[in-house]
Amino acid sequence: MTNTVSFNDSPPISHRPGLPRWAWLLAGYLVLFAIIAVIWEGSKAIFAIPDYKLPHLLQIVEAFGRPTPKGPTWLVLAQDGLYTAFEAAVGFTIGSVGGFLIAVVFQRFLPVRRGFLPYVIASQTVPIIAIAPMIVVGLGRLGAPPWLSKSIIAAYLTFFPVVINVLRGLESVDRDALSLMRSYAATETQIFRLLRLPASVPYLFTALKISATASVIGAIIGELPVGSTRGIGVQLVVGSQYNTFNPGYLWATIITAALLGMIAYGMVALAERRLIKWRRDTE
């Protein structure tokens, strides 16, 4: 009689519990920051880059805490960042809604699309840095609030990705489904609501992610002309003027501007995730 060994009778192997997802993300960000720090400081040491061109990371950190006539630097940048965020949010809303409506009109009326779509494309070939001063000065002479001109510039950069992506989404419906709805004598409004609009949602959020960061860039560009008194763009000008004496301030302002763009992108990505979850729950 032979003895047989069953692997099912062996005691279970205990696995070490893994780290939560947020911990892995945090670890990844720390490793990435460490790599950037090594490359940054190593470049300064190897190529002997002066501080006014590339300050030490510690100088940038110290710049956030330096006092100014309006308070600590971090507080000044936070206040101006909120002002820029408000301008960008208004411009993002105007550009997104306007771009969506233009895309709907282009999809519905083919002659209008053929006549005006080339002008929409051509509008993006004009350097925004060239027309921004004209918009700021022109609206300022008309008595408009200072933030409105910056929001219009932000909307100018926002609407184009929305127009192109939403138009593509509205046209990307399944042909068999479209033929089926037309065979049931569905109206264009019903086709739009039940077929075209759901098909355009992924394209819409792709455009909104691009437009969210573009709106921040547009608001900052609108703050660069002479005469602006608030916003991250103003702080960028101030930092560039005193870069030789305080090189960390300019980079602290750049980091603040980058954080604004990342937050704007993250808010749109979060809204997309919530919408997808809601649609799955309702189906």
C-alpha cells in the first residue's frame, strides 16, 4: 500500500497584506520627486549653473516662507492663485458651453459647418500673446471689470478643443443604431438626446481635460500685460524682474501655476469618474 500526499492537505501559505493603493501612489510620487531632485541638483553641480538661472530646491522652498509687504509669499501666491482660478473657471465655463453649442449647430446644419468651421480652425492660428493686450485694454476702456478680459482670453483657448471633440463625438454614433431610430420615425431631437449625446460624452470629457489646463494658461496670459494688479501672471512678471536677487520666488510662482493646472485637470477627471459610476449604477 502506497501513501499518497495531497497538496490540498498542506497548510495555506500566508501572504503578507499589501499596502493600500494610496500608499503606493504616495511612494511613487516620492520616488519621482527624489529622481527630479537628484537630476536638478546634479545638473547644477556638473554644469555650474548659476542660481538666477536654476536655483537650488531649498531656495525655492525658502521662497514660499519669505515675508512680503502683503504677507508671507505662500499667502500672496495663494490669494493671487484663487483670483486666477476664478478667471479661469469663468472662461472655462463660457468656452465649454459655447464650444458645445457650436458643435451641436455644426452637426445639425452642414452648410453652417462648411462655412464657419475653417474660421474656427483659423482662429487658433493667431498667437494669443498678440491679441491678449488688445482684449485687456479694449475691455478696460469700456469699463468692464478687470477679470472679464482674462476670462474671455481663457474662453478663447477653451472653446476650440470642445468644438472639435464634441463634433467628432456627435458624428461617431453607430450607423446601425442610427438607421434603426430613423426607421422608427424618431425626430432629430430624439436622436440627439438618446443617441448622439451619450456617444459624445467620452469625447466631451477628453476635450474638457485639455480645456481645463488651457483656461488656466489663458487667464495667466491675460494677466501679463501692463496694468494688471492681481493674479499669478502678475507674480510671474514680478518674479522675473527680481530673479537675480530672489531666484526662488519666480520658481515658487511657476510651481503655483502648475498646481492650478493640475487641480483643474483633476476636477474634470473626478467629474468624469463620478458620471461614469452614476451611469453604471443607473443601468
